[in-house]
Amino acid sequence: MKKWIEQINQWKLDKKMQVLVTTAIIVMTLIILAVSTISSVTSMKEKSIELLQTNNDTMSENYASSLEQYKALAIAIVMDDTVQSYLHCTSKRDPSYTGYANNAVNTMTSCQNMYPDMNFIGIVSYQMDDYLYKGIEALSSSDFQQVYAQDYQQCGAVRDGTIRIGFSNKYYRGDRYTLSVYFPIYDLNTIMMERGLLCMNFTNPVLEQILEDKSGTGRQTSVIQKDGTVIADHDLDSIGKTVSYKEKLMGIEGEFSWEGRLYIYQKVSDWNYYIVSSIENMELYAPSVRTIIIMTAILFFMVILSFFVIKGIISRVYRPLDQTVQKMDEVAAGCLESRLNVASMGEDFQKLATGFNSMMEEILVLMEQVKMEQHQIEQIRFNSLQSQIQPHFLYNTLECIHWQAMADGNKEISTLVMALAKYYRICLSKGHDVISLGLEIEHIKNYLIIQNMRYDNIIGSEFQVDDTCKDAMVPKLTLQPLVENSIYHGIKVKEGRKGSVFLKAVRKENTVLITLEDTGSGMTQSQIDAMNQQLSEYDESFGYGVRNVNKRIELLYGKDYGLYYLRNEFGGVTVEIQLPYTTKVDEGILKGDMINV
């Protein structure tokens, strides 16, 4: 304690005053907060009790009114001559049975029309072991015949007399809860002779309101029988169970606390029911909690206000540094255009702002250099990939011409040389890397002429090209490596060493789909899958020609375009080439230093 006092004595006067004012504000706020809380809790508890009592009174009156109406209706039906006449019948074979039964049904229909909440009404004849039924829904829906006897035995008397009332989901196959009223029917002419049973089933609005109460406010309302059995509650699992506080339900009305809840109960007139409403104690304190929160907010506001001047000074002194940190956060998030306003930084921080801005400018310059270098690397890779496609074929063709010339002076040499000349004319294409699909197909035809001259016409061919596709621009030497692949790895290794290639080109909106099929030796599905996977990967064991074609397409148009291999019905291999449909060469992408081979 002495150490703390010595430390406080060393504080400056403004700091001591700040602590003194803040302590006074906190003490005063706590006093106000305590008084307000006590007052709020007392007031809210009284209002909640009053509200619950009003709710109980209303529901009790409504429920008592409903029960009195049901009882009056039951007495009227029992005393009705048509019902008495029907119950006096001893057999369905009695000539008067049909008329009496129809008259009783008419009476039941009138009752149902008078009470829209009545689901069905049934009259059971003990003497004939028969019953009459009239309901909104069919007899099979309510399960009346299977349920009424057992339900009647389980229902208890709810008032002095013989009337029994139950609330359960036994009818309608358990789909809904309904109120059942049972009243024994005695012979009006013979004392204590019970001739039948009146069964009525209702959808009581008061009980329905209780079942559908899903407000979630912490308030609950239940109908509980005098012996503690729950008749109706929004928690359906509790219906039929006995409450733990049944001894508390005494007299006409009252209140008590039980297991963290406040209970208010009201007896339903002369019936053996209680309307019980309850609310969690914490729900009573909820408004007080809000008051505490508001007062706490005021406390914090006053504390902050006491430090406002100091905070303002510190904020003003260190504002330039805060701005610098904020800009650095923006740069870290990827916003490289962030700059500091040097003029607003003050003399002390102007050098820092200038250095920060210069550093960001230098970073942008370096990033542009990296982008240019990466672009140049891609161009070099592109040109390198193209240059790998042609040399091995040039040597093979020259060797073919050499041996053909040595063999004889056949004119076929002229055809071969002519095809070779056209082949290389299209290869050069005046320095263009992208040519029309028509020229690319002409290039393939020349290539096939040369190969058939070399291999004694073992390669057949068929071309189906839509006219709308011929002017489409495609990367040069796209098809030749694929045809070459079909010949050397499909047809030449095939038994019989003969086969055909089929080329088809169609346009689908903004896409050109080229399909190249061969009748070669084919590949297994696992080999096809491996080839599709390796098209965009570097693998020395995988043929460079096919991979280079796919890589060029990806470099020019993106990874959405390229090659895809699959097996065909001829037992060979099919490759699909997907390209964008374009008839122009884009400046800066398909010309210049990227188009020279």
C-alpha cells in the first residue's frame, strides 16, 4: 500500500485530477445503477404478474364457457327424442330402425352445423352394439370405432356428475390433439338405465392457442387437472404427465416460485382445471439487464470523456504515424497504389512519407520489369516449342527424296517435291504464327501426300469441314503433329500397316471443335487418361510434339482451350481440338516477336 501511495505522489497534477474525477464518476454511476436495477426489477415483476393474471383470467373464462357449452349441448342431445328413439331400438332389423337412425343423424348434423369447432359426434347404442357417426372427415380418418371405448375409460370426471372430458391425440392416428367429451345416455323413462354413450370431439380454440404458443419468450401457459395431470401444454411430451408442483395448486388463484420460475394459476370456474402461466425469473430481470447495460455504457462514456483531452492530444501527435501504418496495411492487402499525403504529415513525418511513396513507386517499377521479363520468357518458350516441331520431319523428307531419286526417275518425285514445297510454304506463312483453318487443312493434305509417297499409300483420309470454319484462325502446325502421331504410333504399328484418318471441323457459337480420328492400333483407357493428364505437364517420357501443340494453344488462348484424347469406335484414337472462333489476328498477341518461327 505504501508503495502505491509513493507512486501516486509522483504523478503529475493532471493525472491525479483525472483519476479523482474518474473515480467519482464511477462511484456515482454504480449507486444510480444499483437503485435503478432494484426499482426496475420490482416494477417488472409486478407488471409480469399482472399480465399473467390477466391472461389466466381471460383463458379461464373462455375455457369455462366452452366447457359449459359442451355440457349444455350434451344434455340437449341426451334429452332429444330422436336420440332416445334410436336407442330404444333392439335390433337393426327393427322396421323402425332406419327411420329412427336417420332422425338421430339429422339431429347430429344440426349440432355439428351449430358448432364449427366440432370434429365429429357419435352415439353408441349398448343394446344393439351399434353406433351412429357424423364428422367433418370420414370415419376411417378419426379411428372412432377403434378409439372411443378405451379413451372413454381413461378419461376422468372433471366435475360432479357423469360427464368425462379428455384431451389427447388418440384420434386421427396421433396427427393432432383434440378435446373429447363423453356423456352417458340414460333412458328417460327408466331410472338408472344406461342405454348408450354420447361422444363428441372438438378442436378447442383455447387449447389450440396453448399448443401453438411457440413465442420463445420464456412465458408458458398450461391447462392442468386438479390432480396435477397436464392436459394441454406447448411441450407435447409433457401432456399426460404429472407436474412436480401439484401440491401448490390450492384454492381459486395464487402464485408461487418453483425451480427458477414464477407461476400464476387460476381455477376454471366449477371445473377441475387450473390455467397455469409461468415465466422464468431471468425473463423478469431482462429489462433490468438492459438498464444495467445502458448505465454501464454511460459509465464508459464518462470515463472516456474524462480522458478525452489527453486522448485528443496523443491522437494529434501520433496521427501521421497512424496514417503510415494504415497505408502499410493497405499495401499488405494488395493495394499498391496507396500513397501518403506529404503535405498533411507535418514537418517531423514528411521525410517518412516521402520515403514511403518513393519505395512504393520503386516497387511498381520492379513489378513491371518482372512482368516484362516473364512475358519475354513466355515468348522465348513459345518460339522454342514451335522450333522443336519441324526439324526431324525435314530430315526424314529429304532422306525420302534422296532415296526416291536414286531408285528411279519416276514423275512421282515431282509430286513429292511439289507437296513438300507447299508444305514449307504454309510452314513459313510469311512469318505468321496463326493461319486460317483452310490453309492448315491444305497443309495436312500436302503432308499426307508426302507420307503416302514414303509408305506406299498406306494412309487413307477423309475431310469434313464446315464452310463457316474455313476462315477461322488457328495456330500454325496444330494438326500436322497430331496426324504424324496417328501415323507413326497408330497406323504404322498396326497389323496390316494400313489405316485412315478422319478430320471433321464444326463451329459451335464462338468455338471451333476439330475432331481427328484414326483407325490405328489404339490405346488403353489408362493410357488415354495418362495422356490427357500429361498434356500440360512437363514430362520427358511424353512426346514433345503433342504437348507443344497443346502448350501453344494454352499460351495463345488460355487453359480453357486445347487438346483432349479419347478412344473411338474404330479401335483407334480420337483427339478433340477446341479453339475460339476468330477471323482476325489480335495485335500484340499473335504478331510481332511472338509469331516468328
